[in-house]
Amino acid sequence: MAVSNHGWETWLERLYNLRRDKRGSHERPHKPALLLSIIDLLDRRVITGNEVPLSDELVATFKRYFAVVRKHDDQATIQNPFYFLSGDKFWQLVPGPGETPIYREGAAAGGPSVAELRRRVAHGRFDDGFWQLMSEPIARHQLREAIIARYFPEAREKLAAVAATHGTAAAKSDELREEMPPGRDGAFRRTILEVYDYRCAACGVRVLLDQWVSLVEAAHLIPFNVSRNDKPTNGIALCPNHHWAMDRHLIAPVPDRKKGAGIWQVNEKRLDDRIEGQRDLVAIAGKSVIPPSEEKFYPAIESLRWREEHLVTAY
């Protein structure tokens, strides 16, 4: 059964906003790494149905993916995502014979041990709607691409090498790897607009009629066809005028010497504040980027530098 664009977008919004433990601005990679590991085992037909045991093969596969995406003091503790993914409402832990449900909503950090999970849990399973996507090869690889675009775009080649080591379908087909799911744009848009509180980061305008209708738009700093990067740090919320101007390299958010979200720079060779229609664009020169709700979502330095470089070359 085909999944509608709206159905895709609903699932991707949830996938793009996994609840993750964080240390300062760093968000732990455990949950997306677990999902990539399960997709790997589905590709290899180690898993053939909607029953995912905490097996030695899953643990070994998780460690291979985790070694690629880990940062700082991240530890390859598979028990944590296997347990806490239940909090994202599309994964359940099925109790073993004679056991009671183990997951408790709002449980403190630090889930049960691997040994306890194996003793008390028969397997994990996905929500039927999400499993419909995971069980179909093309949809599954579109999900894989979406996970990488959202969480690990900088590790794309290394993750492909992990898949290639085991000859998974993800490594065998460039077409599958490159095809993105319908609804990805909508999921990115919702994420960016929420973290910027539906406010333009250039002029500050905020018009929100309801949760679906907003004046502002979600823009990639490094275009997706260049970066394949859907991280919130590669996005910014802009009104249509400033989005249009940024995409034509008339204005750009650029790095600031201070630890802010950046400042606006304008292409002075192409804009003239004496001309009606250009005055408002010139006026934002030197003003700070109106920041998102949390520092972890601030524009990445490399994304701001890309915009700065292309503003200069557009002269």
C-alpha cells in the first residue's frame, strides 16, 4: 500500500524530532544510529518481520554505525536507545513471557542494562504505520536517506562505507541512496519554523494564522542539492522577501566574531539604498541574525561561511 505525501510528512516530522539526550549543544546520536542499524539488518534479511530482538548481531551493527557518528564522550550503549525510543511513540518493547511492560514514561536517564532488557523484553516493534515504510525496500532507503540528511550529513560517505562492508541494498544502488522521500521538505520546514518561532531571522516579522499557515519560510543555508543536509543548523526562517534575496546572493547571514547566530551582510555592488524596493534589504546590513529558540539550533559556522563566500563571488 502506497503512503500518501501527508503520511510521509507526518512520519518524517516525528523522525526529524527524535527526543535525544544532550550535553550542552551536543545531542546524542544513539537513536538515529539504532534506526540505521535496524535498517541495515532489514536489508540483509537478518530481521524479516516487525520483531527486533536485542541480538548480538544488532549490538555489533550498532557499534559499527556508532563508531562513525560518535562525538565527544559518546558511548556505544545500545540499551539506552533501545529502551528510550519508546518515548517517541512509534516503537514499543514487547514483554517476554510472564513479564510486565518495562518502559515507563518519563523515566530518568539511564535505561535498563542489556542483560535486563534481554531477560524481560521479547523484542522491539514499530508502530504499524512506520513498519509499513520500514518493510518496503524503496521506502526504507528513503527513510535511511532522511535520517542521514537530518542527523549525520557530514558522515554520509563513511556511513555508506559501513553499509558497503556488508553488501546491503543501500550500498548496491545509487538510485536508492539518492532518492529522498516525499514530504521531506515539509518535515524540514516544520522543524525550522518551530525552532525560529515562526519569525523571520532578518526582519523579525511573525504572522502565524494557525499551526499550518505562516508567512515565513524555511530556507537551507547551504542548498540541499549541494549539501543534502537537513540539520536545523543548516536552516533559517525567512519571510518571502528575504528568502528570495538570500537565494539570489543579495544578502547573506555571515559569521560574527561574537558567539551569536551571525550577522547580516548585503551585496553593496548590487543593492542601492536610494532605490525603492532595495532600501529595506540594505537596512539589515550589520544587524544580528534573530536567533532560534536554543543555541544548539544556531546556524553552523560552515553554513554561514558558504553564504558569505557566495555573496562575495556574486559581486
